[in-house]
Amino acid sequence: MEIKRKHKGESFESLMKRFRKSVEKSDILNAVKDREHYIKPSTHRKLAREIAKKREKERQDEMSLKRQRR
């Protein structure tokens, strides 16, 4: 993220627009949200496993639908 200074003749709105775009691009807000609350490592692993199970189930359901269509 690099907003050093205002360009010559640039309005405040366009400066803020550039700043917001650079913040979105650098993914700062997601990093701040992740660090907002402490999550124990065991809880983090558990959530990761649940997400992986859900993703795998969706993949298998999709594959079974493709097989049924043939």
C-alpha cells in the first residue's frame, strides 16, 4: 500500500478512492479482522477440518450429480 501524497489538482474524494483501493488490494482489513479475537490453535484446526469436510462433501455431491446425468 503506497499513498505518499496528493497529486497536483487532485480532489480529496479521488485521494480517498485511491487510498481505499490500496487498502483493499493489500488485504489489510482481513488481517485486522483475523487478529481481532484470539482463537486457540486447537479451535483453529477444528474449524479448518470442518471447512475441509464441507468442501469435500460438496465436491462429492457435484461429482455424483455429474455421474447421474450421463
